[in-house]
Amino acid sequence: MKVTLIISTYNSPNMLRLCLMSVAKQTVMPDEIIIADDGSTDETRKLIEEMAKSLPCHVKHAWQEDRGFRLAESRNNALRMCQGDYVVFIDGDIIMERHFIEDHKRLAEKGFFVVGSRSKLSAQANNRLFNKRNPNIHWFSKGVKNRFNAIYMPWLSFYTKNMYKKEWDKGRGANMAMFMSDLKAVNGFDSDMVGYGLEDTDIIVRLVNLGLRRKWAKFQAIEFHLYHKEKSFAKENRPLLDGNNRKVKCKNGIERL
């Protein structure tokens, strides 16, 4: 099974550098990395070209014109380049624990998609990591906020895989994985969703409508979220989500191009 890691980014080269450095430390490498770029400047392109030389897997850069926050379409652009059987999604402001890809690969199972949580970092922790250019961070590191999400105990997965069962649409696009065949079946992300928020919830709803079950990656597939100011949710996306609550395929997805 070939694994593709898709990393979303927009004009955050310092964060993306740490993210890609954490890829290099993985116990199991993805077969390819695709950077889903929502219109970054040349600084990001140059960083990707530089980092690609030292990474032991193929790196692709899926760039699109900067016309506002279009994360859904950016991920679809990356999916159109995808050659893997299984796709792991993160954001470029994420530092992965070294077993992250190994954990997601182990959790892959037909009939399921996987979502996980994240542990947030303080602004002070950001500065230390940027200055050292070193992604090494652990659950006990200074500046880790919700440490519960940073505890690594994968042997508990039998008990934790059905967590939040009643909240069946719960999930986070920055820690999510599924088979490419299932992504094709739901036509990928809804590119009509423009602006921050709900594009990940929407695809989770449609995967459930397809008949898949969710598996929760607790105490494994751990990631650390670099600090930045939170964006406001785009109110315009709520009607699109509500309109898809019984649908499987979105109209404007990976099939469009």
C-alpha cells in the first residue's frame, strides 16, 4: 500500500520547514509528499525545492493562484497529483511525532477513515523551535498545552478507536486519513467551500453517507500544532454543509479538472 502525505500551506515557510523536517524523522516514510499550496509566494516554492533535496521520498508542489482562502480546492489540486492508495492529510503548521505515518499506516482498514487530535503549542514554544530549526518536541516539552493529546500509548487503540461515537461528524482535517478510492467515491473536497472552516466536516459527513465508519487515532498519530491566531469561520459554508447532509458526492470536487 502506497501512502501519500498531503500538507496544506499558505505563506508560512518557517512553519512548513519544521513540518517537513518532522517528515524526515519518521520511522516509516510516506511514498510521496504533495504540498497543497493555496497561493504562497516564491519564498515557499524555494523552501520546498530546498527541502525536497534532503527528503527520502518524492515531493510534489500543487500550487494555485491566491484568490482568498480556498483550502478545499487546494487539497483537490493535490489529490489530482496523487499516486498513493492511502492519503494522510495534515497542515503545514503541524509537527508530527516520529511514529505519525507508521501509526496511520497501521490504522488503515477498508471500510474506515481515520481522524486524530492535536496538541497545541504556545507562542514561546514556536519561537524556540524557529530559532533552533529543530522539530524535536514531546508531551513533556515546555510550551505544550493540552498534554493529554500528546501521550503516546498506541496499544490502547482497541479501547479508543470508537471514541466520540455519538459525535459522528467530529474530526479534524489536519489529522485525517482515508483510502484514495473512497476520496474518489465522494469526489474529494467541496471546492465551493471558500473561506475558513467546515470543509473537513463536510467530507467526513459524506464519507459517513458513503457507508464508512470512523476510527479515532487516540494516543497515536500524534501531532503538535504551532501557535498562530485563529481565523473566523466563513458563515457562507454552513448552508453548503447543511445541504450535503444526505449527499455522498459534491458537485465541485476532484472530477472537475
